[in-house]
Amino acid sequence: MAVLALLTIASTSVQAQVAPRDSLISRGDRTIWHEHHPSEREWGYAQAIVIGNTIHMSGTIGGGATMEEQLRQIYRRIERGLARHGARMEHIVRETVFTKDVQALAAANAVRKTAYAGHTPAASWVQVTRLLSEQALVEIEVTAVLPAAASSGR
Amino acid sequence: MAVLALLTIASTSVQAQVAPRDSLISRGDRTIWHEHHPSEREWGYAQAIVIGNTIHMSGTIGGGATMEEQLRQIYRRIERGLARHGARMEHIVRETVFTKDVQALAAANAVRKTAYAGHTPAASWVQVTRLLSEQALVEIEVTAVLPAAASSGR
Amino acid sequence: MAVLALLTIASTSVQAQVAPRDSLISRGDRTIWHEHHPSEREWGYAQAIVIGNTIHMSGTIGGGATMEEQLRQIYRRIERGLARHGARMEHIVRETVFTKDVQALAAANAVRKTAYAGHTPAASWVQVTRLLSEQALVEIEVTAVLPAAASSGR
């Protein structure tokens, strides 16, 4: 997903600093988080749904022309998204990586490892033919679980 | 999955109205639901496993010659499957869409949005080369979580 | 993932019997399990993360030249991995199978069904263009949930 959201980032980075475009909707036991709410609602998805301690995050893409650049932007977006809900990279329990070039991904793994800073999630990497955005080389879907103890203290 | 199940639907739609082919097996804290039990057992999968408040639904395909028709049938099946376990489309927390043509999928997104009726799950869309059924253009896997309050009242 | 881990298995099977290479790291409410810890840490993933009753297992590949052989090794690895955390194949709630040849996978389904011994998880099968390891024909990601009752008795 996130093709339009990405264009939104690119074209409104200045305004975004002034007026953040995200929105949190609370529905009973869950929170629906639109990182870029007009475009995500237009496409019909949410960047994350938080229910109990679990953060289900949408497949995330990033701008940039190379695998390294895209990975860097993706993990920055994921990290910021997790922080919005009180979580950190180390709380990611599962990562599924869909990429158009798994060898380029493997070659750029240092970027991914830097983002995880020693944390090692359960992971699956697969090579697909295309993502929604034609420019996207890689899309990363994560699920994070906040520590049981932390949830009461939030 | 669901290639044989789909053929079953096509060939037995009349009988299905008379004698529903689904089966619910309760095993301790979980329920195993076969939507079309002879074919699903033959293939070795269940259309859904329900454990606690969570409904893990298998990748679902639908009949029809076009992306629009298949999407319509898929979401109808998913909606009916969720209803079987007391859930609705708005309880879907994560959707992973595997398609042979992501551009056709994007073009048919109005069908998907109608099915969700304003709900926006966390979602990932990827283009793959083939699904189990050769006719399938798209397969959709969802996970739904019933509201915590509702679970005690079921 | 697991390309290097697999090479490790192939080249060190004798030593592995003497000095198992797995490691369990306990971090608050979760356990990080490295089946082959030097290579998994090097790549930046864990074969499984266990949190509460849920075992999130990485996409698993196996050695062998044919689909049948790879499936046999994969399910043996998954079964052993689950056993390490007190779970069995019947506790798998969701299976996602990524394969380079979905028709060969369907033809070899008897191997998979033998491994499940009558259990039927929720499942999605998709055909992709490549996995991380060039030799891998199939990669299987599973999530298992231990019975609620069993968790207190462990």
C-alpha cells in the first residue's frame, strides 16, 4: 500500500512539520492510526491498528532510488510509527519483507541491521514481481508487541 | 489454497443451500472451521482457526473472470466466514493481498472499499506470479479480532 | 531467511550433535530463540520469538534437491522448533507458504499432510519468483499458539 501516502510525504514535507497529517481513532478496545489520513482513507487502509499490546502495521515503503535509501526511509517510518504508540524497534516480533530484488536486499542488510540495533525479529524475505508503487523496491510489514508490564504504565 | 473448495462451490451451489458443508471442530481453547469440509480436509487446511478473540482466516479466492468479480466474491466469502464466528468486516485488523496484477487490483479498489464500508485495516498488497488456482487473480488473507467486550457475551 | 543457517546445518552436522548451536534469550515477557545463533545474529533475525502463548516462527527453508525433500526437512525443522518451546504441529494456527512452483507444491502435498497428521491450519499458498537462498524452492512461515491450559503447566 502506501503509494499515495508516499507521494504525500514527498510533496508536503514542509507543511507536515507544521500540521501533522496523522489521526488516531479510538474504537472500543482498538486504535486505528492513519499516518497520512486523507490518502490512507482514500485507499482504504490504516498505517496501523493497535489492539491491546499488539501493533499491526501495514506494509511500509519508502522513497529513494536505491535499496539502501528505501530501507533507510522505511525503517525510519516504522520506528516513528512505533514510537507514536509507545513502542520501539526491539518490540517487533515479526517482519515480512517483500522485495523485487532479494539479492540487493541481502547486500543492503547492514542498513536493516543498523535500524534493529541488535534486535532480531522472526523474519521472512520473499521476492515478488511488483509492489503497488512502481518505484518501490521493497515493502516491509511488521507486527510489534508492547511489553506486558509497559502496557499498564502507559 | 481453496482451489478445490472453489470448485465445490461452483458445482454444488444448489445442494449447499440444503445441506451446508461447513463444520466446526472445538479443540480446547480453539475452534477449527472448515467452510467446505471434505475438500479442505483433503487439502489439509481450514478456512479459519478461531482462538480466543482472534479469527485467523486462510487466504481466500473467489470465482469470476475479472478482478472486480473475484474481489466481490472474496469479500462476500470473508464476510460470511466472519459472521459464522460473530465478527464483522470492521473487526479485520490485518489484510494481506496477493495478486497477479496489482494495477488491476488498484483499479478495482472501489469494490474493496465498498466491502469494508469505511473500515480501514492494516494492509499489504503484493504482486506474485501465481496462486494455487490458475484462474485466481487475487487471494486475500485476513485476521480479525472480536471486541474484548463481545467475547464474554458470546 | 535462513540461507546461512542452512549452510551451517550442512557443514556442521557432526559438531551440532555435540554442541547444539541454539540459544534462548529471555527478555521480560518474551523469549528470542536462535536455532543457529551465530548465523542468525549475523543476518539479524531469530528463528522464533515466543511471547505469551504465541510462537512466531521465521520463514523456514530446508535442504534437498526436490520439493518433496525440502518440504520434509522444513516440517522436521518446524516440528523440532515447536518442541523446543513445548508446542506441537497441531498448535500451528497459521501457515504461509511461499514457493517458486505452486504446482510442484500441490503435487507434493502428501508430505505436508503427513507432517500435519490430520491437523488443518489456516493457510495461504503463493508463488513468488525467488527466496533468499537460490536453492530454496519453498519457504514456510508458521505461527503457533500453545493451549491456554498448557501454558500455566509448563
